[in-house]
Amino acid sequence: MTTGKKTISIIAVLVIIILGIVFYYRYFFVFGEGVKAGELNFVVKKGYIFKTYEGKIIQSGLRSRTTGSVQSNEFEFSIANKKLAEKMMANSGKFYELHYKQYNHALPWRGFSEYVVDSIITAK
């Protein structure tokens, strides 16, 4: 192998490794984890190619995005698995405490949101 080919091979391997690290960080690195609580507004299954479960809870309290307006706190999320989503669909309107993971970006097969609910802590 000549020196030029060896250099190109090393650079190509480094570029592939760097792209892999960037892809992992953008789509699979868990940026944050937490618990949100509120009344379940809805859970739907939607999508053009990848059908994912999406939901929204209404949290207690009010906030204002712009001066002079009042809006309820809403938490929009994707749901990790079908069984969990079906359980939530059957109990819409109840108060939930949901454990979620926050990713830097969404993936089409994971859902539309950066927030992915992976378990129900309590349902009242």
C-alpha cells in the first residue's frame, strides 16, 4: 500500500468514526430524564410511514408565552411502546405521572417529539 492510499484510508476511517459519534449524540444520547404529571388530554397513533404514538398531558398551573395572554402548561410526548400507549388510551382524562427521556432530536420511528415516555409511575 502506498503512503497516499494509507493516508486516505486513515482519513476515511476517522471521518466515519466522527460521523458515528455525531449521529449517536444527535439521536441516541439521553439529554435529560424526568417525571411530568398532569391530566392526560389525548393519545393518538399517527404518521405517514412510521406509525407512532403521540400524546399530551395538561399540567396544573398557567403560563404565558407572550405578554398579556394566558395558556395552560402542556407536555407533548411520544410513547415508547404499544402496550403502554394502549393502557393510556383506555384511561384518557386521568391524572398521570409519566417518566420520560429527552433526546436532542427525534427519529421518525421513535416519534415526533424529543420527549419519549417510557413508563407510567402512577395513574389516578
